[in-house]
Amino acid sequence: MPVDGLGHRNARESNHKWFSGAGMSLGLIGFLSTRGWVVRRVSRAAAIALGVALGAGIVQPVAAQEEKALRVPDLSYRLALAEAAAGRPAIARFYREHDYAALWTAPEAQVRRGALISALERAEEHGLPSFAPRSRDLLARLGAMQTQADRAQLEVAMSAAFLDYARALHSGVLTPAKVDPGIVREVPRLDPLKLLQDFARSEPRAYLRALAPQVPQYDQLRRAMLDLREVIAAGGWGPAVPGGKKLAPGDTGARVVALRDRLIRMDYLRPTLSAVYEREIQKAVQQFQLDHGLTPDGIAGPSTLAEINVGPEERLRSVLVALERLRWMNGLDLGERHVWVNIPDFTAKVIDDGKQRFETITVVGKDQPDRRSPEFSDLMEYMVINPTWNVPRSIAVKEYLPKLKKNPNAVRHLRITDRRGRVIDRSKVDFTQFTARNFPFNMSQPPDDDNALGLVKFMFPNPWNIYLHDTPSKSLFSREVRAFSHGCIRLGQPFEFAYVLLERQSDDPKVEFHRHLRTGRETTVPLEQPVPVHIVYFTAWPDRFGQVRFRRDVYGRDGRIFDALRAAGLEFDALRG
């Protein structure tokens, strides 16, 4: 008989009769066919889950109920499905709760089946590991399906493929913290049982499309991925610019020609035969610098040439990682107003209704294991004007204790107190007796212009003691790569940032801020509307025009994520076209 138009059941199977002997143990089911006795072993758990009470009796032959068997599962199908789903609890529960009705192999499931197979075949269009081998296996099994056991196993296999694809597309292939301990972001994962339930009652293609992040940046990154694949297939951007001294206006020679040709192929310069570093090349270099977070001086120095020489393959890797990172944030409510801190971009932005309201440059954590700024989202609840700096214990014992051992009067700007908050007399303490494990004191710096936190900090309490703050070390903001802090985010324009945050609760936020500042006293100002803060790490991200711009992988995190994606099955060579 036809099974959902995907093959024919062997005629000999039409006479199968299911029954059990009175003395047969639970978990062994026998059936009689024209080929003789066949004993099928199923797990005890599967039999119990189905509530099978084995005893004398014979179920009607399948041949007599062919049409009904496709819609009202018989005992053999139920047992086989329960056994196949034993390792996937959500799948097992879904079928139990739906009386083992077929989700994929019923006659009316053709559209649902086709939608899944098509999605699996096109997974690479999202920068995901290939699901094509899995879809081909499912198709082969559909064509070869003959028995109820075949059908049950195929149901579970297709449900498993759907769940694995849905998880990957919605919230990513990887578990972030397993790739890098600095990625402490909580990924919103969808409940697998609810996924199956919702899909079963939805329009299949629309449901599968909606699993991907529904933000414009996701589609913009996908377009960039396709564009880069085309560039790679066409031979890339040509030879790299040879190393050497910086190239500046007025220079000539082979290196200028190489720079010119690469800029032309990267669409930064109109075709020209000039071998002179003239104004048009200078403008092209300057635009490239702006697009890549470099100092826009129009001079092709070492850092600029290094970025110009980055090939499309490496840019493609950045885009693929950015797509995965964006999937990790899928389903997260960014907030109508939110703060977006992109670590490798060295910026903090206030976003209102999808539009940038404010931007300031930043200094982020140094590229050392215990100083790198972590990635996470939280809620900013208040700011502290004229803050006290309570020195984290890690800094106190690693940086200041060695100085105190040499000289008890070192770091005089810091106050040292005991556990009861009493200021100690340094002259009466032998600091050499202490180690990082038994150091019994707390250290802090009172509010003043030289306070390590500057004159204001912005708090979103979190386990990593990370916040945004002012700093007296203003010179670091002139650097191109600004990774110098202990992990917190220093703001180049902290006062202006505060004004923007206060504008929704004050008629004159600047006056209110400075009224507190002038007192010199530590003052906590609650935010009447707490603001979500997202500390992210995108080396590829669309600008306001939808063009993807690139940044350096300052912590090497993108490299680790890309390697993990490859290990998970990402076929990079195939993606390059």
C-alpha cells in the first residue's frame, strides 16, 4: 500500500498480526508474518511508557486497516516510536501527548515535510553547519519506508532533525561559555516540547523562517556573507600590499600601485592608472580607516596596511561568527532604550527605538586572562556621582600588597580598613606576613578628582563587578586600540552619557547632575526607568546604512568561536563557494 506517496509497503507485511504469548516477558514482542516468527526486542521503558498490558489476544491485521493505520497508530508503531524516542524526552512526550499521531509521515504532512527538508538543505545560507547530509538521509529513509517500525523511527529522526535545526537557527550552535570563559551571556533557549507543539499547529515555512533573529542586522550580515563568498569565488581582492614603511601623500612606487589596486578591488577607489599617492588615494584610505575603527589620518601606516591586507576569507569568518553571536541574543528583549557596548569597537552607545541617540569612545579590559571585559546583558539601575572606589580584592592582593610589603606608606591615596571598617595605622602593620590568601584588609579610595573611577560610575549589579565609569586617565582615549582597564568600561564622555540617561526623568539633566557633583559627596541617583546594558563583542557589525564594518579581534575570541564552529561541522570551504 502507498505510504504517504513515498513508497509501497511490501505485500507480505499486510498479513502481520501482533500478539504476545501468555508467558512472554515484558519487553519482548512477537509477531507472525508470512516469513515466520519474528521476535522484536523493545526496551522495558518503552513498553511501560505505552501502558502495554501484554496478554492473550490478537490485533486486527494491518491489511484490513491500511488507511486507518496512517492516522490511528497501531501497537507496533507505538512501541517502535517509544523505543526510538527513549533518548529524546521532549520528542517522547510530544508523541505521547498526541496519541502517537504522525507529524511527518501522515498523508497530509507533505507540506510540513517539504518545509523541513528545504530548510535543512539551505542551512548554510545562515552560516550554520551543513544539515544537507541529514536531509538526504531522511529522504532516503522516506523512500525506503516499508514497515511500521520504519515509519516510527523516521518520525523520531525527523523530529530530532527539526529540533536540532531549530535550536541552531534560533539560538546558535555553540554554548558560549564552553568556547570562552569570558562569554558569560545567558542564551535564551527555546523549550523543545513547545517547539514541536507550536510547529505542529503553524504554517511550516513561515514558522521555520521566524526562528532566525528578526532584526535587520541579521539579514545584513547574511548579505555580507553572500557578497564575500562572491568576492572569494572571483579571486579575492588581489595581492596584499608589501610590507615596509608607511605610505603617505606624495609617495610613488610599486607599493603605492599595490595599495591603489587593492583599494579599487575593495570598492574604495575608482579605477585609475595613477602611481602616485594622490588625494583620491588618501581619501580612499581615510574612508577605509573610518569603516574599520582606525585613526582616520589618510596615511597607510602599519596598522592600516595590516587591516587593508586582511583577505575576504578572514572577513567571512568574522561575519559567520557575528551571525552565531546574534543568534545567542535571539529572543532577548534589548529594550526600547538600551546601552550597547561593543568591546572591539571601543564604543558605548545609547539606542532609542532602534536609532543611535548618543555615542562615546571607551577603554575596555586589557587582553589578559583576568582582565578581559566579559560579555553579558544586565539592567542599569543607578549612577553614583562622586563615587568611592572599593578596590576589588584581586587588585588589592595582586597589585597593592606587593608594594605595601616593600613600603607600608605606598599607595597613600588608598584607605586601608579592617573588617569592621576601622582605618588601620600602617606603621603598626607588618605587611610581609600576608599573602593573597590571608590578607585581612579592605582598600578604598575616597571621592576626588583623582579617584580611579573618576567622578561618576554607572551601575548594573552583576557577579563580575563590571560597570561603566569615568576615569582620570584621559590620555588613553587617544589610542587606536584601547584595551587597558581591569575589565570595567571607561567612558570618554561620562558626563554627557549621564545627561542622556537623566533626560527622561529631569527637565534639566545637566543642572541636576552638576548639583550633585558640586557637593563632593558620594550620591546615588536611581534611574526611574532602568536601562538594559548589553556588553557585546562584534568584529563584524552593520553601520546605520546597513554596510557591515569590521574590527580587530582584540581578545582572540572570534578565532576560538570560529574553530568551535568548524569542529561542530561548519564547512568553511563550501561556504566560500
